[in-house]
Amino acid sequence: MTVEITTAEHGRTWSSNRLVGTAIGARLGQQPFDEESGLAVEVLQQSFDGVVRAEVLVRNEGTSPVRLESVTSLVAKDLASPDDAEVLWAENDWLAECRWRSEPLVERAKSAFIVAGRGVWSSCGHLPMGGLTERKTGRTWVWQIEHNGGGWRWECGVQDGAAYVALSGPEDHDHGWSRLLAPGEEFRTVPVALAFSEDGPDGAFAALTRYRRETRRPHPDHERLPVIFNDYMNCLMGDPSTAKLLPLIDAAADAGAEYFVIDAGWYAEKDENWWDTVGAWQPSKSRFPGGLGEVLARIRDRGLVPGLWLEPEVVGVRSPVAASLPDEAFFRRDGVRVTDCGRHHLDLRHPAARAHLDEVVDRLVGWGVGYLKLDHNINPGSGTSARPGESPADGLLGHNRAHLDWLDAVLDRHPHLVLENCASGGMRLDHALLSRMQLQSTSDQQDLARYAPIAASAPTAVTPEQGAVWAYPQPEDSLDEVAFTMASALLGRVHLSGKLADLGLAQRELVHEALAVYKEIRSDLPHAVPSWPLGLPKWDDPWLALRLSTYLLVWRRGGEDTVTVPGLSDVELLYPASTAAKWFSDSSGLVLTLPSAPSAVLFRGADR
């Protein structure tokens, strides 16, 4: 694998906006040292089953400073014939996550197919992933950039008559990134992973799933998969109180939940506009007249583990913490503290910022909290130039790495604490965070029918046992709709919500049935790999299907009432037990009829 580098003094050999074709890259070839620039490179590569993980270490062995402007983490060439190749990419937006698309690879003279992240969120606009597949042979490459900020880019193009892919962290063209490397100093790129399979995209995603499991931090949650109730979605919506929570705690415990998470609002007084006051994370007195401890005790008394929502990296402009911490503890540009949506952003490279968050987390754990939902809801631009001569993008990279180090330290101190990764739903859906945190919020989508393609596609980006999918039955829902929303979560992590205490008897029975089925099958999920027998889900598909080994989940949202799902035979219906569905197997696969929409069913079967 080659390394491509640009600096202020050494650009490209052919004028373009590509990452490849650089002068230093041409001189390096397969050599570790470029005498003209004084830069030495070391490719740090690990091999897994069907996956290569790569980083690059650049060291200035010259006598003068060198300003780096781009360094690729991986360049793979001669991948496929452009005439038979399609590029895969995933659009990712609030309420509309993991929307995979494809188009034929087109040769461009000065460009390529380019996808780049920007800002603080790693997956706002697109997942930090992509792929390339040969239509005739099925050979497929799928890649991910393992970075927890928006400073990343990948490109797929044609060079010397064959397809190539280049993967990078922040660089000058898209992010204004640079790093001044003094003699003797080193720079390490963000890690990336490239999966390959002869068996099409499903095979490549399966390899990537196994790799993600192998490279994440071990945690008992990955095997236990406890059921989580969270009071937010289509339920309290950030307005908790003792009176509202106590009946929900009982209903969640009766349904079979094992964790109970109090989401946003627990720190805010009633009728307070709390958005720009957050940061101290002390419980509200008006919402909890007997103290928050009373509610936490009730959760524990019902046999559940308490959890709380937290947005650790932000401090509201009206928060006392904004005045008590020094300016250097926050994102700054040109000496000015950055403000976005009435909030400042902590720079976790600064010891005061880190000490503040350590105090908060340790205090909450001391209250008996065993689960923290860590949210992030602002996107304050290009980064921070808090240090002399620092580009904002490089400051952001430094903060991103400090954030990962902070998460590691939190789990070192509290190894049984469960951390959920959330950023306005799925705006930070990346392996850098998920190799440390136990769960990923897949979306804030409130419409059960629109959630289905998100739930079906989520295993492309997160292991099934980490992908938290909301199941939020409502009193006004039909029984088919209750079964639909519950089924959506059964091949991932159940994030139960909704007004459980107000459900009718038949609705409650469907909820209880779903959780009983989940507890029966959940031990298999951490060892299963995903596939999509109807193809990668599209946003408007009337039928969707997700398979995890022998489990098959099928949704119908409209269209014709019958579909043929290839791959499984001799299926056993798992959920819902009472359904109007009809099915049989023939040489083409499972022929399934769902008379009404929305409807969903979960099967267990054998390979054809």
C-alpha cells in the first residue's frame, strides 16, 4: 500500500483535487524515506479475517519544519475494472440515518467520487464509510474511517485504468487542516479499515462486523444485551418528574425491562428554558420534590438498573460552569470562545475540562447510576485553534483524541458502567466511539414506518448488539403497529419507550411477548452477522428484510401484499404469535404474504 502526502512545499504531480498523485507519494514509492522533504513514513498495518486495518506514522527526519496538509491512512489500487464497478455510499441525516446508495464508477480526469465529513459530528451528512463492488463477479470492498469527528474524507476513482480508494482523516482541501511538524516530531493518521469479500456487499459487511467485535473494548454488556427502557421517545420527551416516572417504572418492570433511563430534563427546574444553562448536571428540585434519589431508589426496588442522560461536552452560556472554567478549557478560534446555539464546547485536552467531567461522572455513578446516555447536540464549526499556530481542524483532531482517552479512563474507573453513544440520534456513528461505548442510538425518528429502513440498515454501521432501536408503542396504535414497532428492535438492542402505562391489555401483551422472544434469542445476536436478502434497504422500499444468521425480520410498509425472500426455508414464526401472515417455501425462497401494512414478522429458519 502506498502513502500519499502533501505539504506546503510539496504538492501534486498533476493538478487536481485528489488525495493521490502527490509528489512525495511518487518519490516514496515503496520506500520509507523521502530525502527531498525529510519525511519518513511507517505504515502500521494489521490483518484480520477479511479486513486490513491501517494507520500511517509520519516523522520529520529533516532539519527544517514541514507543514503537513494531507496524509492518507490507506491507498489501495488496482481494485476493479471501472467498466464493471459501482461505488457505494451512505447518506446520514437526522431522522434519516444509514441510507445506502450506489452508482457506476465514472473516470474523472482531475477528481474522483469524494465523500467528506465536516464539523464536529463524524456522520452528519454521510457515514464515514463507503464501498466498491464488481457487478459481474460480486467482489466487494467496504471501508470505514475510524474517527470520532467530522474531519475525514474518502475518494474512489480511476488511476492507471483501474479503480482505487484513498482514505484519510482531516486534510487541507476539505477541512483547512495542517500540522507543522518540527524536526524530530511525528504525526499519526486516524485509523481506517478495509474489508473484502468475494460474496458481494453482504460478505464484506459480515467481515466488517466480525472485525468491529474483535477490535472494540471488551464489556459484559456486549453479551448480556439487557432490555433498556428510556423515557424520552414518544413518551416524556424531556419533561420527567416523580409523578410521571413512577408509573412508567412499574410498567417497564412489568414488561421485562432491565435498565430504566431518565432522559433529558432531570437537571432543569420546571418551566425553565434549560438549553443554554446546562453544564453543572445537578438534579431539579421542582421536578423531584422528594429528590431524584427517591426515583432512582424506586428503579432499583423494581429490579432495574438506573440510567441518566448527559451531554458532557457542552456548557450553556448561562451555566455557572461557563464562568468557573478558564477560557482555555473551551473551543476557541483566534482567542475567542466559540458559541453555537447558546452553548460552548469543552476542549478535553485541557485538564480543567477533563476534571469537570470526571467529577460529574463519578458523582452520578456514586448515586447508583449504572448507565449514561451521552448525547451531543451542537456542531460548532471547524474546530478550535486554542494553541499558537494551530489550525482549527488540527485542534479538533486533538480534542477528538482526548475525548477517546477520556472515555477509556471513565470505563477504566467504572468497568461495569454502560455508555450509550448519541448525537441527535446517529450523528456520531463511527467505530472510534463504538470501539469504546457499548450502545449506539440509531435515530431520533418518531415515525415507526420511517424507522424501519433505519433499523434494517443499522447493522451496516454498528454491530447488531450495539445498535439501539426505539420500540415505542402508543395507546392509539393498532395491534399491527404495536407489533411493527416492537419487531423493529428485536434483531438489535431494544430501546423500549412509549406510554406503556396507558396501553390496553392486548397492546401490553404484544409488548411483553416481544420482550420474552428477545430474551430467548439475544444470546445468539452477538455472534451473528447481517445480510439483506432483498438488497440494502432504500428509504422508500415497501418491503424490507434483515437477516442475522438464522433469524429473519421482514417489514411491509405498503405495495403488493406478497414478497419472495431468498435464502431461508423451513421457517418458524417467532413474533408475533398471532398474525394474519401466510407463507410457504419453494425453490425461490420464502414466499410471504402480509395482508395489511404496516406489518412485521420475525422468523427463525434454516439455510436453503
